[in-house]
Amino acid sequence: LAKYLNKEGRVVMREVRDRDNQILASCLLFKDHRRIYNLISNLFPDGRTKLANYFLYDQLFKENRNSGLLFDFEGSDLEGVKYFYKKFSIANQPFPVIKINDLPAPLKWLKK
């Protein structure tokens, strides 16, 4: 998917490196006509102590401030990640979930 979208100019990849050229943080984002979607974010141990993620996202926000695009963090169930993303949140916009249990009756009851 990333290769396909990259051909259309819809992939954003960024990284933060220290003076020794070691990667501290990186991210992969997709964009469409309305949003920039934060798909994958990596923070390495030295990046955590140097607050590289804050720098990374600050640069992304500055880079896109006049684009009219919304930044979508995509959320997380990991407490540390959720806490970090919540600092930037203006509004929580949960997405709907549909669960379909189309198993035969005995299995359907066990699944519940």
C-alpha cells in the first residue's frame, strides 16, 4: 500500500537523527485530500530521553500548518502512546465498530 500511495505522492516519512546520525524517532504517514494519518511511529531509547517525538511532530505540524489538512493520530490502546497523543488532541473522534457473528448457533453461543 505504501509503495502504491508513494507513487501518488501520498506518503510522508520523517525521522529525527542525533549529531552522530543515530535515528531517535521516525514515522510513516499517509495523506489524502482531508487528513494526514499517522500510521507508524517509532521512538528509540535515546529518542525518549531527548524528547525526539515532540520535535518530530512539531516539525510535521509546522510543515503542514497552511495545508488545511487535519492530523489524525489514529489512536492507540497502549497507555504511554495514548497519553502522548492525547496531549495534541483537540477532539476525540472514535470510529464506529461493527461486529458480525455469523457462526452456526452452537458456536455463536460459545463465542459470546
